[in-house]
Amino acid sequence: MHPQMFYSCHGAAKQVTGSCHLVRCGDYQVLIDCGMFQGSRAEERANSEPFGFDPRSVDALILTHAHLDHCGRIPRLVREGFQGPILATSATRDLARIVLLDAARLQEEDAARAERGSRRRNEPVAPPLCTLDDAFDALERFATAVGYGEPVNVVPGIEATFLDAGHILGSASVLLVLKNGQQQRTILFSGDLGSPGRPILRDPTPAPEADFVVMESTYGDRDHRSLPDSVSELYEAVDSTLKHGGNVVIPTFALERAQEVLYYLHQGLQQQRFAPRTPVFLDSPMAISATDVFRRHPECFDDEFAAALREGDPFTMPNLRFSRETSESMAINRIEGGAVIMAGSGMCNGGRIRHHLRHNLWRDRSSIVFVGYAAEGTLARRIVNGARRVAIFGEDIAVNAKIWTINGFSAHAGRNELLAWLGTHPRRKVFLVHGEYERGMRSLQDALAAKGIPTHLPGLYEPILLD
Ligand code: ZN
């Protein structure tokens, strides 16, 4: 019989971003995620490269979660002819709306800026990768939301079950059952996996039996610091800075990290870990919108958070202010001390955080508290690495503020958590994706080999027979 079940990787092959996976079963093709490549300009150029399949021939798309490196190429996929449904949880659908529209707006702005430059140099003008119209067209492809644990028919011969991934609100691992004639195979996509024991979300569902597993390996080489230690360090940073009369500036990712930090601050205030009337600003329209989405999706919460919710809104505090407008954001710049300011972007490469850094980095009473990942080449990384001066808006700013780097808040499972998630079921093969080749991926591969689990690191577009 002609073999009819294939898997191929079209992004996040031996790298961290651009997640995109194709499964073929009989006459049907299903895509799992269609994410954007993020990082250096060279890496981002991959976003305009061919997909490695014909978008018109894909029958359905399953989206594991709303991070841009998993959903960012969907508008392009739709523009190039994809006409099938997009299956996702209801929370992922709501967050993807925020993420895709925000990304489209930024790309239109970037393209307009580049166009002015190109015209001045008499060079051809490159269109934006994705326009707002493309993003709206993509959003129309989202079908009825899928609940956790309910098997759904995706196309004839492919059934999907979404499982908790504990990574961000609405995130899922997806188990596919493939049937073609007498042949049946199962393949599990981990999506991005969170750490067990984090607040708000339920823990990831351990990997069930499956012939094949496509697994993320971001932190395949290391474990994180314990969460309770990190939360205590956050309270210490806030309390000591406020006592010295400075501001606490927290560069924050808009999805999940912003809501987690709000929740920790809420709890810290209740436990009197810092001054009760401290003004707290969430200065990020995207994080504010995402917080509204959280409130609408109690079906994703763990028991502890659901209980906290019954006693009041765990995302609020007496002196919490949400600043959507630019004028509100600028008003915060006049506060010389005594406030907690959360703003994006988390890596400080853009967004309102740069204004707050400009006003606080030079103040020795203020603190900058990093609670997230800082990629190589970003302003956040330079500050974390101990730069004494940095350039912001072309201005040379001295770094006198105290810099805190708190490492235990990662949204990704650490090495031992990944191994525990995979468990001991026999597997025909485990495919490792979504990791740095020389670090997480190779190291996790060694760990799995030691347990006798066969692995493979798929190359980009490499067709793999699921036999
Ligand atoms: Zn993610």
C-alpha cells in the first residue's frame, strides 16, 4: 500500500520561532500552528520565504496558542489561498485577535517607514508582510471554539483532542488520531509547555500514549529557579525600592506575564509585603486588553485562582491604574518615586517601556525589574548584562538604577519538567522542535537517548513518513 501518513516541519526546525507543522493523512492535509520567525533581521526574512507547501491545499489549521511565533504567519497563509477552518480554544481565539491585529498594525507602520526610505533612495518598495485587512480576513477563518478534552473531527480521517499545556491562557497540546484504511497512527504536538505549579492556569496534562510526539525543547538544557523564591524576590525588589523613594519599573510581556505579575502584586498587597497604597500602573493597551480576555475565560483557571476570583477580582488593587491613552502614559513620566510601573515590550526593544527607562534608569533610587526572557541583541539584554550607559531615542542614558533579574517566572517548562511531561509511554519516535539547536534541542535529545527513546530533529520541509 502506498504510504499515506506524513509529517513535515515548516518552522521551528532546529530553531526557536516560526512554529509550523504539516500532517498529511490520505487525501487531507492539516497544519498545526503557522507562526512568525522572530529575532534578528536575517531570521525575520524567513517570514517571506515560501511555506514549503501550497496554502490552497491545506484543509484545516489547528492553533495551539496565541503567541506570535505560533500564529503570526496565518494572515499570509489566508492571503495565499488557505480557505479551511482554524480550530483553537475560545481563549486562544480571543487572544489571537489582539495579537494578530497588533502585529498587523506594527507591520503596516514599519512598511510605511521603510517605503519613505526606499523612495528617497529610489529603490523598489516592499509591501508589508501582513496588513490589517489580511489580519481581519484571517480572523474570519476561526471556526467554533474547541474545548479541552473533547475529541473533534478536523477532516475525514483526522481527529484532534486539545489538552492543557499550562503555557498561556488557552494554550493546548494537541493529540491527533490519523486513520487511513486499516492504518491508524497517533501523533501528539506538545505546543509550548508551561511549568506545573504556576498560578492562574491549570498544569499541563501529561503526555498521553501516542506513536509520535512533536515536542518543544526551549529549555531542554536547564531548569528554572523555584517560583516561590522568585515571587519573594519580586516583593523584596518592590519593597526595598519603594522604601528608598524610587520607582519600580517592570518591563512586561502583554500576554500572561503581565497578568501573573498583577496577580502577584495583588497577593503581595494582601499579605502586606509592601506599602498598602502603592500606585501601580499597567501602561500597555495590549496587556490591558489581554487582562479583559482573561476575565472572560474562567474555564482555563486552576482551582486556586478560581477561588481567588470568588473573593474579588485578583487582577485589581486599590491604586491600580490602567493607562490606555498616550497622555496617561506620559503623565506617569512625571512621577519621581513611589510607584510600580509595568509596561511593554518585555525586551524593551519598542513600546512605552522605553520612555519609563529613559526617566528612571539614571535615578539611583529606582529599580528595573526583569521578569522575562531577554534575547541577545535587545536593550533588555544589554541592561541585564550590566551596561553602564545605554542609548534610548538617540540619547545617552546612564544606568544608575538597581537592576534585578528574576529568572523563575518562565512560561516554558524546564528540562526536568519536559522529561516528566513526556513520561514513560513507549514511542515510535519523538521529534524535537522549537529550541536552540546547540542548547535545548541537543541536550534534550541526549537525555531521551539515555532513556532509550528514539528521537529525530526534523529539518525544514523534510518529509517524514509516520510508519
Ligand atoms: Zn508560546
